[in-house]
Amino acid sequence: MNARRGLNPRPSGRGARQDYDDYWGPYRSSSHRAKATGWIGVKWDRHQKSNEVHVKGKLYDLDHRTYRQGGKRGYQVAAFR
């Protein structure tokens, strides 16, 4: 694991202080025709009982074929609990 993807909490340079923040990716599809990169920030409340999570990212569809030709590999799935 490189320093950029380490798990040490640190202040963010993005304005409001985050208790944890890190860049993620790039993650590529098994065919290397889609990739995703992004950032995650977590800020805990004062009592460490709840948190806010901010996730930003980009999804790149690297498959230049049309859907009819079997292309278009990138898609997004999001789940919230």
C-alpha cells in the first residue's frame, strides 16, 4: 500500500477538517474498458457516535464501441443505509 492510499487519519486540505480522507482508485474493470477514481472523506461527530461520509468520483467508460457493438462497460451502483 503506498502512502497516498494509507489508512492514517489526517486533516484534509479541502476546507472543513475531515477525521479521515483518502483518494481511491484507479479501479479498472476486468476488461480494462472502464475505470473509476475518486476521494472519500469522513467526519465524526464530537461523541464519535455518528459520522458524515462524502464520496466524490469519476467513472470513465474507455470502451469506444457502441452499445449495439457490445460496448459501454461503465455503470454506477450506489447503496445507502
